[in-house]
Amino acid sequence: MFTNQTHLQHLLRPDQYTSEEQYRAELRHLFRPAWHPLAVKADLARPGDFLTFDLLETPVLLRNFNGELRAFLNVCPHRHSKLTDRPRGNTERLRCQYHGWEFNADGRTGKIPDAKAFRPWDRDNSCLKRFAVETCGDVVFVNFSENPVPLREWLGPVWGPWQDYGGDYRHAATWEREFPCNWKIVLENSLESYHIPEVHPTTFKEFSTEENSWHELTETFTSYRTVPPNDLPTRSANWLVRRLGRPVENMYWHRVRHPHVTGASLDVMRIMQCVFPTGPTSCRYRSLLFTLRGARRGPLAWAIYRFLRPIAAAVARQVFDEDGRIYGGVQRGMAASPHRGVIGTREERIFHFQEYVIRGTRGPRELGVVADGA
């Protein structure tokens, strides 16, 4: 059942999806304190493996130092060059691409070419800027705060469910795409099932009834769950799940930790997605897909696992692309809209999300003013 039984007001104004001021406030108050899922452990399996990202106007380097994952600002303290422009790779030493300065796992300098030219040595101002790194399941998170809240505490009620993004579920694919829209448009689309018949006519076909839908709403988290239809695809998936030694729960979950991390789960797969603003009217959407491996071994279990991976990836990408076709039109409508907006009970998680955005960027007082329509 839905929490609300009457429609709700659209709390955010259209200009808050295009405003530079709003974008800067969201970066500062919502995204800087947040944890960001960037990779899986398998991406950094060997010592020396590294990945780089341009995240929230910040270049980031994530690297395996002999089994320990560390994240740094991808900027050399010498002459401000990026340490590397490569998106991924493996190197014996962390070395700046410009002048060859080397850095240790703690971010301090190692070998410096012609080091005597820099006497006296200012060691404290020659270190890389380090970011916090933690994991949940197989997912690697990074945080930009000086004193971040521990990841487990920040994730709260999603920590437990997201622990199995790994284990019985193996990483199958990662993809991302740039969209010409405000990040909130992408996130809000994920929070409601009302668009399903129009946007996903072949992948989902229709939305679940209210009697078959359950919402949970807290200050920083919302969830939606429903029972999948008892059709041939569901029955076939349940057969495969049993063959892999996993109990059939027959439940679809969608969970979001505000502002930007979502996780969806079925018995055969898990997917974590994260939307990052790149400007007032642009964003990057990243997906990490896991498919069921299960506890059983042997030729049949291996064949089923290998069969599931490409099918789950194809369906997930199709849903991703179907949603992606809508975002640009929503953004263009926002830029021209004179309307106040309205939110149905099926979309109540959007209302809750908008409360979070306003509270985080403007404060409770403005939230009350906007909610009252003043």
C-alpha cells in the first residue's frame, strides 16, 4: 500500500532543474558529504591496478597498493598536472605523467627526479590529497569529506541488502552514459512506477497494483517492493535460481539512499546505479550489474550462470536505454514549463526525495514555505 492516499504537490520548481545556484548548492550540501560507488573489487584485483574518474568536478584516482585500495585527487602537487589521463591500467609505481614524481601508498613522495633541486624539502605540502575508501559487498565507495561518516552508518538500512552485491552474485557488467538533463530527473524517474506502461511496454508492460506495492519512507532512504507477475519469464527465472542453490524469494526491490545511489534486486540479479551531476542540465549515470552465481558448482550450474549473465545484461541495458530516451524531453519541458506540477500517490517517493533536496540545500524553513505553496 502507498503511504499517502491523496495526490501531493511537486515541491521543486522547474527552475531548480536548470539553475546554476541550485546545482552549486547540491554539490556542496548533498554530494560532497555522500559516499559514491565507483567500481567493484574485481576492477582493482592486482597490485598496481588503477582507475580514474572525473567526479563532481574532481579528478579521482583509485588504486590497489599491495591489496589495499586507496583514492587520491588525481593532481600532482608539483606543477598541478593530472597524475595520469588514462582511464585504467596497471603500473608498478604511482608516478606523475609530467615530471615523474613518484608517490607511496600514504600519498607521500617517493622517488623525485633531481631531488636536490627542491631543497629544502617541504614534505607536508608535497603529498597527494587523499580521499576515504570503503566497501559494501564487492562495491568500492569513495568519499570527499575530511571526516566522513562511516559507510555502514551512511548507508543505514541498505547496508544489509547491499552486502550481497558480491558473494552469490558476481559482477557481470559496468556501463555509464551522459544525459542532457539535470541529475534529479534521472533519480526521480527511478523512484516511480507510473511511467512503466508508456516507457517500458515490452520489458515491464504494466505497473503493479497498489495492493501489490509497498513503500518505505525515511529521512535519507526510500524503498519500493512488489511481487513479480506469475508469468513464463518469472517461472523460468525461478527454475534457474533453484538450480543454482538459491532460495526463491520472488520479490522485486528498489532501494535508494539519497541523494543518488539506487539498488534494484530480483532473485537472478542485482544492479546498483548512481547518477552524478556534471552541470545544471547534464549528468552521468553509472550502472554496476551483478548476476546470480549461487552456491552450487558443476557443469550445469556453470552453464546456467553463463546463460544468465548476457540475458540479464541485455534486459538491464534495454531498460536503461528506454528510460534514457525520456530524459532530454523532460529537461526541455522543465525549461519551458509554467506549471506548478503534481505528484500522484504512486509517485510519493519523489515527494519524499524533493523534501530531502530542499531540506539539504535550503533548510527546513524554506521547505515549509514551498510545501505551503507560498
